[in-house]
Amino acid sequence: MSIPTTVYKTHATGNDFIVYADPEGKYDPTDVEVRVLCNRHFGVGADGLIRLAAVKDVPDLDEQTLQLFAEEQVEWFMDYRNADGSLAEMCGNGTRAVTLFAQHQGLISLSEGESVKLGTRAGVKTLTYLGDVEPCGKNTFRVDMGGWGRGELDAYAVTIPGSEGAARGTFVDMGNPHVVAVISEESSTLPAMDMLNLRVKPLVSPTIETDQNVEFVSIDEIDGANNRGIATMRVNERGVGETLSCGTGLCATGIVLQAKTGIDHWTIVMRGGTLLVDVSDDDVTLTGSAMMVSKVELL
């Protein structure tokens, strides 16, 4: 088995992961092993698996990426796989979970206000440890998610098999692909968000070349005077299904909400918790908590 016998369970606002450290580059998992371990009935159970590896031990990184990591003095890489075993470019919640794990293992040391750079397939992400922050909770990190790209607003139709109606969606590139559908009387004939059947994969038309994550969002409150808004979100992640939280999906949602309303700072409530998203023209940050759950000995 190409996974160590001791792994750990973590979560970041309910988005849960199996994580382990591989400082010597000995434990590169197969897709079958990932699927077995992430299975919630026959394995440990998780939305995905994260191998915390040295940058030099990640075989699919090209020379340009390795040069960037060297210039940024990046030591650790988040080698993330979805529950179906597929490689993922990025996971915003995963960055917080694996950084807390690295702290727990003594691989990095962060006091409140201090930052660390983490390598991902979507580039370098900077995480700042904030301690306990309301309304996020304990072990809160702010993640600088970097640049983003957005397509034409409401250019896609999003439907859910088994549900009547459709919503308009907007494509966002967060290093991984997203389509964000804002549920409103003006742009949607889908049922209320608490009735959405996300046990099946939403369909996006016209078809995007890559399989994408899909977010469903409702705006709850806007405070224009203070440039703040509150929204509720649910997400269907590719390779996983519905998850309690999705970091890149939250950022994509904040970007679309900012484009539609002009509001830059959002408190977004998911089934797994509450997070903060702050959007600017060339950057987006995500603030949320993380937690160590358990140490698991594999038989």
C-alpha cells in the first residue's frame, strides 16, 4: 500500500479530508487507494485525500512551477485528490485543513498574525493564522487565493435532474472551474435552496469543456453603506457530490455576487459553517476555521 499506516482526519467547515505527511516522498497514493479510503461505508470516509509533500516529490509539476515555488521559498505542497481518486488543482478548505495539520505535526510553526506559503497546483497560496475569530470559529485562517477569472454573467443554464426549472449561472476560474447560479425570482425557476436535490450532478448548458463545480446561492442581506452582504450557499463538487463546504466555490460565489451587486465583502453561510470572502479586482481572500478530528491507524 502506497499510503502510510497512520493517517489523520481533518475538516474545514465540514469539508473533510484524510491527510498525511510524506516528507521523504515515499507515499504517492493510487486512485484506487484514495477511493477506498474516502469511501464513507468501507473506508475512513472523506471528501478528499491530501498528501503533504515536499515540492521536489510531486512528479507532475513542470519546470516553470518548480521555479516559481523556489522563488517564493515554498517548502510544502498540498497534493490533493478528490474522493474519486482524481487529481484536483485546488481546494480552499483543504489549504486550511492541511496547514493546521502541519502545525499539529510540528512541521511548521505559526503564531497569530503569522503567515506561511503553501504550494498547490493552482500556484502559491498564502495562509495567515488568525486564532479564534467570530463568526468563523476556532483555528481560523485567512487564505490569499490569488487571481481569478470570470466569464459573462448568467451565460449558462443550470438544471438539476429530478427538479423542475433552471437557473442562470456564471463561469469562474479559481484555478479550478466553477459555475455559480444565484437563485432569485428574476433569474431562476428552480425550487427553494433547501429543496435542491444535490445528490445528483447538476447539468450546465452550453457544456463547458472541463467538468465543473456548481454553486447555488441566495442573497440574504445587503448593507450598501458598509459594503457588506450575507448569502447562503450550497455546492456540488466534481468527483465528490454535495459537500458541506467548498473554499474555491465560496470564492467563486463572492466574485459573482460582487459583480451582480457591487458589494466586496461577504459573509457566506454553508451547511458546514460560516466563512468570509473579500473580493478585489485582482485578488480574493477566504477566511474560515479548521479542525483536527482524529488519528487513524490503518490495518
